Amino acid sequence: MKKMLCAAFIVAATTGAAYAGQEPVRGGMCYSPNAMLSGANTFFNCDHIGRVKDIKEIYEKGFRVVSSGFVPKEAGGGISTGFFLVIEERR
């Protein structure tokens, strides 16, 4: 039992030390009030990276999409159905 407890402590200590030197991952939201419109009018306003035109540009700036969803026009989605993305920094 002592050996198992000692081994668990060593694993926990080394795991914690490995993550202690890393900075937290940045993340945030992107929102498009006009995601259902086509053409040059579609854009996303994103935390950390500003205004982008598409998801490809989000990846090019070093972030990835981890979740998404729609905001109906009736709920304040904008001039059409809005679209949001949750992004986080890629490592």
C-alpha cells in the first residue's frame, strides 16, 4: 500500500510540474450576425484575432473551432440567423 501511494504521489508531482511551465490556452468567441447571407458581407468578429472572413482564416491565425451554434433572428441574431463559434489557440 505504501509503494502504491508513493508511486501515485510521484506521478502526480511530475505531471503537475510538466504543466506548470505552460501558459494557459487562449480561447474565445466568434460571432457572425449575418452568417446565412452569401457573398462578401459574411464575416466573424472574434476575440483575440479580430474580424475574419471564414473558418479557414481562423485556422491560419493559429486557432481552432471547438464548438458552434446558431442564434435565431428572433433572439437577437442580427439581420438574419446569427452564428457563433467557440475557438481556442492551437498548440
